[in-house]
Amino acid sequence: MGERFTTLWEENGIGVASATVHGLVLSELRFPGGYDQPSFEPEFPYLAIVLDGALEKSFSRRSHDLVAGTAMTIPAGAAHTARFGPGGARIVLVTLAREERAAAAADRLAELRGRELVWLGWRLAAELRAADAAAPLAAEGLALELLAATTRETERERGRRRPPAWLASAEELLRARVREKVALGELAEATGVHPAYLARAFRTHYGVSVGEYGRRLRLAWAATELARGERPLAEIAIEAGFADQSHFTRVFKRHVGSTPAQYREQTSHAVNAG
């Protein structure tokens, strides 16, 4: 094993792994439970992906509740505070610390929910704690993938109106019951609209069908469980709503690019490394 290309330290109970690669500052932060972050005004724009835990970020006009699997783009100068939940949080940051980088991906405040950023974030966290010669290149590649995905998502968000309250309630219900298969008719009944109307509106605002959105949420939940490295794969597969481990493996590999076992091997180092 070689030396890590990252710098590791702890300050005020916050564990930090950070590295700079071609104008990108890549960081993994571990915040303790109940931590209150004082007002902070970032010099450069950045993308934050919550891998585990929960927090509330408060800006001048509104607050955002962020949970595992959500992401947020924060432009330079957007002063805010943060309050972390009782379990703390693990967050990956990609900071655009060079002028030509700063114009892309994080030019406005935007919350991205239910997207496919979480496993890229976990993989980046793993590379930040790796100790081999390929880690810097791999970390930069993952960061660029994250920024590209973020750019696509924010462009789609710009083209959409804010979803009506009833549709946002349907999305929240999917989130709250992430490990269950929630039927379209059940969502329609809960929100008081016709199933066909719900299906059309959901695709318009969220870019995918209700079923695909639910599948992505379950995969994001499973990715977090895999990274913790504590539970059998078969147990995670069943709890995530898949028929069996082989079905879970096929779907996970199609979406993430690696099998659950490979993903666990890669990301558990990020969780367990000191």
C-alpha cells in the first residue's frame, strides 16, 4: 500500500479527508450528532452530497432539510448555518476552487432529491481514503461525473415549475416508505387525484415514472446500507423490495456499474478507515 493523497485531520469533533485535484477540492466530512455550524460564507461554489445522517441548512430566505441521498449546489457567497441531527452526518463536497471551474454546475442554490448521486458520492469517499497510485485519477473522474450529473439535473430543474403541493406530498410518501413497493393507485388515493393524472404529472416534474423513481430511492437506500458493511446482502436485497439477491444484483449493477459485493468492498473502506 502507498500513501494516501488526501490530508486527514479532526477539528471540533469533525473528521475531514480532503485533497485538491486540478482546481477541485474534494472532501469527506463527518459531523458529530447535534453539531451546530456557525455562519459560513463559501468563497467558491460547491456541491454537497449527504451520504448518511441528516441536517438543516439555513439561508437568509429559507431552510433546507437534507437527508441521506440528497444533494445541494451552493454558490459562492451564499452565507448559511447548519444544524445536524442526533446521528450526525457524513457528507462529500466537491468545491470548484478555480475560476474556469466555478462557472459550471453550482452557479445557483438548488436542492436535488432522489437522484443517482449518492453512490458516486460513496465511491468518491472511498477513493479519498484509498492508498494507491490510482486514487487521485479515480477521485477526479468521479468528481467530474458528479458535476456532469449535477449540471444535467439542474438544467432539468430550470425547465420545470415547482411541483404542486399534492405532487410533492406523493414524492415525500415514496421517500417515507422507501423500502416498500407503493402502488400508483395508493399514491393517487392519498393525494386525491386520478392515477393517470398523477403518473403524467410525476414524470413531467421528476423526469421519470413513479416506479423508476421508487426504484432509484430503494437503490440509494441499499447503497448506504452496503457502505456501512454490517448486514448480509440477501437481507438488504429483501428489505429494499427486490425479489431475491440475484435480482438485486442485476438491477444494482445496471444502475451503479458494480455488483453490490464490489460496491461494498470499495465503499466500506471509506466508512471504516480512520
